[in-house]
Amino acid sequence: MRIDRFLHCIRLLKSRTLAQSLVEEGHVRIDGKRITKTAEEVRVGSVIAFPLHDRIRILRVLSLPDRRGPATEARTHYEELGVDEPKPAT
């Protein structure tokens, strides 16, 4: 499944266009490798890291969604490995 479609289907981004721009700007990593093409494939077991709302989200893909369903269904497709909190300004 394409990375832009995956991020949209699991309801972390409101549109595929937002997901595409995040990828094209080079902010997304799959298994530690920076990607810039929206057609990059995501597979079960992949680890995805990307910035979202001033935090770095790190997810493991558990399954690939067939559709953009409700939030409860979307959360079953990934496991949150961590969220890097922003450092407070001093």
C-alpha cells in the first residue's frame, strides 16, 4: 500500500494531499530510510516515523486497511511505538 494512502486510511491525516506533501517534503521515514516519493510501499511490520502536531510519531504497521473506516477500526492497523515530545523552550 502507498504511504500516502496508508496515513490517510488510518486517520492520522485528514487528506491524502496532506499526506503527500508530508512525504514529498522528506519528513517521513520507513524503517529508518527517508522517503520522498508518495508511491513508496508500506508493508506489515514496517516502522514509520513522521512529525505530527509538533511531535514525532513512531508507528509499526500491523495490517493494511481496505478503506478509511471509523477511528476505532483505523487504530487496529498500527501500534504506537512512541511519541517524541517537544523539548521545552528555555
